[in-house]
Amino acid sequence: LAWLEHKEQTDPLHVPSEVTAINEEHLIKETLWVLLGAEKSFVYELISGRTCVREGLLVGDITQLALRNVLQQFAAVITLVYQLRLFTRQHISWERGGWSLAPCETFKAFSNSLMHYLEAFDGKLRQLEKGMVEKTSFVSLLDLMAELQPQLRELQEVHSVLMRGTVPTTELPHSCASKLLTCLWETLCHYDVLGSTSAFRTRVILPLWVMTLRPYMVMLDDWMRSGTLPDKQKEFCIQRNNQNVTVRGLAYWNGNFSFQEPPTFLQTVREQVMLAGKSMQLIESVGYLKQVEEEQEALENHTPPQSLFEEFLQVFRAEVAKMAATQNRPLGPIPGPAADVIP
């Protein structure tokens, strides 16, 4: 390969002995197909999770070295997209120590958010493909790279979160959930400090975080409002150590519950969260929980109270709108279901 590059750099008219002539339009279409998830390709080949470019391709008056450089850039992007699609297909089921572990709800929510993001990306690819098929537009490989540049920058950010937030997946569910939510939160905080220069990054990561957060907020809601832990996968940050300890015993208050790696944004209120859930269990044990719920509903004009996640979204929308109005930092349009979440 190094000798081939040397020959092409020193002799622009050099043509290797084994070449395959291919039309640039076909190259563009095949690149779009593979980005859309096609598994079979003449130009690209998946080897050990990485996309490689076939050697010896020749297109018109483009030197082989220049062609390979462009295709290798697309190959790197195809690898990112492949790994994102693989994550969404798996819904994160893995084996650890010979035992099959059920999918973590937080990972499933993140997978769902990635799926919606990729649907928007696929829409862009199909639009470009349709233009070529209908002959309403024709682009070169360089034009295609330039056209997709905004999406390619976004893909790099999303893939970075995937790698930092979900690898390795051999950890316990509560560690996996906390690691992913913390990664998303800290990424947002980092970009928020950078201001408008990172608006496109915030626009991409923010809906992923909101959609990924939902199942965790449901668990938090159940714990704080009723003192229950409907957490089959053991991914919530609060775990009960002994199911046989009653609420009226001293051991219940002193050591029957423990924190297991809470996400960063819960660190400052961890004691209040713990106390809220234990207090609700105590209220239920003496038969007053239903009365408390009815009194709360009466205060809300006989309408069922909002869930914690709904309250969070209401405040969240208001803060985002305020930021856009007062700081001149609009996020811009956000595709997919997150458009209902973020104004």
C-alpha cells in the first residue's frame, strides 16, 4: 500500500496492474445504500467491526490515491453508523458469567432515542438517493461529503456518547444506567459552557438525554411518591438489602436501603431522595398513603397529579424557552419525537 501511494504521488499517470473501473454515480449510490444499512457491498467490506474499502478501484480521471482517501472517510462514517444501528438492534442483551441478563431499561430507552435519530438521518440519505434516481440532481463524491457534513459531525458526537456511556456492557445494571445518564448529563454541561459555538452538539445530545432519562424518572417517581421499587433489572440507584425487614423495625431505617452509584445529577439530593421513599413506606404501613394521595389530588382541583417526568418536562420546556429568549441561544429544529419535548 505504501509503494502504491508513493507511485501515485510521484507519477500522476501511474495505473496499477489490477484495477476495477467503476462509475462515480454507482459509487455514490452504493455509499448511500451502505449508510442506510445495506449489508452487501462491492466497494465496502466489514472486517472485525470496521469498514474497509476495496483496493484497486478506478473512477474516470480521479487518481486512485485521491479516490481511496475519500472512500476511507466514508468508510469511517459507515463504521460509526453500523455500530449505532447494531446497538439499536441488540437492545442491549448481553451475557455475563454464563447468565443471560435482561436488557437494562435505561439502555433500551437510549436505544430507542438512537433509533429515532437514525430515522432522521436515513430520511436525509433517501432524499439524496431519490434526487439521483430521478435525475433531478447529481453530486460527486466530494459534493456528497460536503452535503452530509452537518450530519457527519452529529454522528461523531452521538457515537462518542455511545462509546463512553455504554462500553463495556459487562457491568451490573445499576452501574450501566448511572454511567450512561452521567455521560449524557456531563456532555450537555460541557457543551453548555461553550455556549453558541456548540449549539449543534447540544441540539443532538439534549433529546437523547431526555428520552433516555424517562424510565429512570419513572423509578424515581415510584420511589418518592409511594416508596416502591418496581425495578426488575436492579438498575435504580436505591436497592433494598433485605426484603424481610419490616418498616417498623430499627434496621429498616438504619441500613435496609443503600445507594448504588447514583447518576451525577442526583448526587446533591441523594439523602432527600432516600428519606422521601422510606417516609412514604412508613405512611403506607400505618394506612395513610391513600388519604395523602386524595388530599394531594384535592389540592390539584381533583385532577390526577402529574408524574415526576411530566413535571420535569414542563419546567424543562420553560427553561429552554427562557434561555432561547433571554440569552439568544436557540437550539434550532430538533427532529423526531423529541420535538414534542423541546420547543
